[in-house]
Amino acid sequence: MSILVVGSVAFDTLETPSGRRERCLGGAATHFSLAASYFTDVRVIAVVGEDFTPELESVLTNRGIDTRGIEHVAGKSFFWEGSYLNSLNEATTLNTELNVFQSFTPKIPAEYQDSDYLFLANIDPVLQADVRGKMPKAKLVGGDTMNYWINDHAENLAKVLKGLDVLLINDGEAKLLAKDANLVNAAAKILDAGPKSLVVKHGEFGATAFFSDRSFAGITKKVFLPFRAPALPLSEVVDPTGAGDSFAGGFFGYIASQPEFTPEVFKKAMFYGGVMGSFAVERFGTERLAQLDPKEIGERFALFRELSHLD
Amino acid sequence: MSILVVGSVAFDTLETPSGRRERCLGGAATHFSLAASYFTDVRVIAVVGEDFTPELESVLTNRGIDTRGIEHVAGKSFFWEGSYLNSLNEATTLNTELNVFQSFTPKIPAEYQDSDYLFLANIDPVLQADVRGKMPKAKLVGGDTMNYWINDHAENLAKVLKGLDVLLINDGEAKLLAKDANLVNAAAKILDAGPKSLVVKHGEFGATAFFSDRSFAGITKKVFLPFRAPALPLSEVVDPTGAGDSFAGGFFGYIASQPEFTPEVFKKAMFYGGVMGSFAVERFGTERLAQLDPKEIGERFALFRELSHLD
């Protein structure tokens, strides 16, 4: 089944201990789409400027991603410059230029209306809510956010949270959103605010899913115990940019590829999220995720299982 | 089979967000012994002062722990005062009084000589090496250390590392010991320095085991992939003191309780380590580990499995 993702398609200039890259293809929707494209059909809604060439668009279309929802307008694409020289766990933002994203109003092509899955990548919660409202029939809705929206746009974000089946954020964001330094208590508060489930990403330590006690797509009380998926210990993280979006893409892509949404599918999706995140960071930008051999995904999934399972 | 542990038996004054306790029974050998006592016979070597009452010793003997190796001398027992008000992940030391530990020379009772397993808890590496030398027939030797010995007693510690089958330390200690901020590379360097395996504890994120490529008690190349065990997400950590020693006690206790040392046993031991650590932090000092119902251990092991396994 098809996933619709709305988010940024952008240029990133990146500085990491492994090197520097100027104006890589980046953006949350880009990383998400590429990761999800190995599992299911993906449709993108975003806006780009005149600097977004057909060659760049072909990175997406070569993976079968439907880019009819990428709006081309006059001006320059969203641009971000970040450094990981201080820490691979947190980027230092050196420059952000919203450019064409500043006046973006998402439009949903008629061909996208039947998308069963919807992912609201990290953008202004007003836009997230707008897209959510235009897709009332989506079977499962996921979303991401970041410190900036949590701190300065709390009211708008609160409306988005109420419409989510799965919120995917990292440790720091979860604790900030809940104003609670204990992860379990933070998760309970966030679930009270709306999302039916919460996936908290721990970087090199994997991710933990928490479930609300409301009815959720066949997930019964039994799995209200959190579920923890591992990450692969890596000897070199070349570029952490997009790891979280790649996790979300693998997670949602796998769910959308399955005939039913069950607790087992949710758990496996957590593993596939980690798998896609682990590939993403092995090279700069989209280099690795744009050219994966699907066989590698299965092999790495087996590795994740072996890494974490007793038998 | 029997485990011999050498380490501190002490008094701790503790301050955590959950409250304050004066002069609890503490010490690495205490936490280790209590945790291991649910799995196998445990023998302790330590030194205490006149303040160590028969009532306190009975906390250990009630669990069947052999305390004949606890030397009673004139003076006061080792004392530590720490606060976790700033962070539950790292104690701020407010006071340390070595007292009777200052002039401690471990003596191994004749009845302890046949111990199959040896654990060198976090004490001066000179003492660790001394005990290791006196137990040449031990089948499996584990050890712990801390920043102080890594920084200021590196040469002595290097000798201990060469004699270890398993080194159990936390993330920060591993990175400090290897002078490498990447966990995988740090693990490789540490394994090069001697230990046949390394268990790195990540606190709330569990623990990862790394294996050297030398022959190690039936562990084949196949499991040279690291192994990652989860921790239980807890809504309240009352007192983190002794969590690492309790992990080590559960880990070693389980191994010693098994007829053979296999990769499967090593992996399960990682889970039992996490299980015992999760109990330890639920109350102050030894309150929880001194009075566990063995049934609870089995139930929590099942929880750890459910938390982390796909099926």
C-alpha cells in the first residue's frame, strides 16, 4: 500500500569527523522516501526551487518514488548547514535558509488521495495539521517534530499530536515535550496528549516503543510493555544526517508492505527502522540509501536479530 | 559451582531524587554477592571494621553467602557518600573514607581455594592482580574497574586486564580506557589489551558484549558479532548505587550455575545481569536484592525477553 510523506526536500552542507560535503541532496522527506521505497510505494509532497535539477529528482524517481507532489517554484530550495565535529549525536546548526519553504502550502495531487499511510515529517505543525486534515481516510498516520516546534509552537503541535497513530522522536525531544527527565514517565505523558504509540529513538542504543492503553489497530494490552529494538554498533558513523528519517522510512515502509497491522508487524518495523538508519549513516547524504541492494536489507535484519536475540 | 569475589564491603550514605539514606550496607562485593547468590554459591573476600555488626553480616549469610573471607579488623569500614541529585546516571562523590581498606591485603581461606569462578570487583588493581595470582586454577575470571584506576594506575591495571576472561565496565570507562570515543573501536582496543570478552554497560539502554577473536571457552567466530541485552525502562530509579555490581553478580552467577560455558549461556547471562541490575535500583542500598523471591527473577527474565524479542 502507498505511503504519502510531506516534508522537506533540501540541500545540506555537512561537516563530520569523516569529511565535508557541500550541498548534498537532503531533507526529511528525501531520507524517509528513499528508506521506505525498499518496502512499498512512496509519494512525496514538498517544495523545491530552481536549483533542484532533474538529476537530483532522478535520485528519487530511480527508486520508484512518485514525485508528482514535489512543487517547483521560483527561488532557492531549503538549505541547511550543520557540523558534527563536536558530537556525532547532535548537530550544530551553522546556517538555515528556509527559502521556498517559507511560503509553502502543501497541495495534495488527486493521484495521492488514496494513500493508506501518511507520514508528517518534521515541518511546521500548522502544515502537518493541514495535510492531516486533507487526508481523513489515512489508515495510519505517523509524525515527527523537533525542539524548535516543541518550544515555540506548542499549541499548534498539540493539535498534530491528537491525530497521530505513531509519533517518532528522539530521547531529548521526548523529555522536552513531556517536561519529564524519566523516559517512562515522559512517554506516559506524551501518550496522554494524543498519539496512540510513541517510538523514542536512542541513536546508537536503538529505539523504544511505548503504547497507549487505548485500542490501537489490533495491538492488545499484552504489548503495552514497551518494546526495544537494537541499533548496530558501528565503527564509523560517516554522517548522522537523516538517520532518524531513514528509521521512520524503514519503520513505516515495512508496516505499509504488510497485509495487516499487528503487534508482530509493529515490532519488526522497529527493527527495519534501525536497519535503514544503520545504512543511512554509513555514507554522506543519500549516497548509501539511494543504492542499496535489497538483499543487504534482509542480511542486516538477520544481523539485528542475532545481535539481540537469545535464540 | 562456586564464585569467589574480592571487593569492598562498605557503608554508603546516599542522596537521590527519591530520598536520603545514612550508612546503608553497600560496597561492590556486597551487591555482587547478593545478586549472584540467587544463582550459585558465593564466597567473599573483603575487610571490615568494628562498625560492621553481626546483623549486617547476616544480610549476606541469610542469602547463604560464605563470609569466612571477610576479615574483621580494628577501625572503621570503608565509607562512601554520594549524591545523584544532578544525574541518576552519574554519582557525585561527596566523601570517601578508605579506613580499613587502606592497608588491606586479601587472604584467601583454604576453603575458598577450589572456587571455579573469580570476580575481581572494583578495587586497587594491585590487589586484583594479587588475588588473580593466588587463584591460578579459576576457570573464568571477571573484573571491573573505574576512572580513578584507569587514569592514575594504568600500568597496574594493564596487568590485570591480561588475566581477564570478561571485563565489565560502563561506556565512559570503556572510552576512557581505550582513549577512543567510538564504542566499537574502543572495544577492539580493549580486547587487544587482554580480556577475552568485554561487557559494556549502558545504564538504561542495556549492555553490549564484544568478543576477542581468540579462542574463548567454546565461543566461536559466529558470535564475534557483538551481543546487546536490553534494560528495563523504569519509571523510578530509587538508587542507582550497585547497579553495575548487581549486573556483574547476575551475569557471573548465572554462568556459574550452568554446566557448560557456551555462547548461549553468555547471552542469557547478559539478560540476567540486566534483570538483577533492574531490581537493585528499585530500592535503596541492598533492600531489594537482599529479599527477592526467586520467582520474581524468572518473571523479569521473561519480561526482558518479551521487551526485546520479535517472537
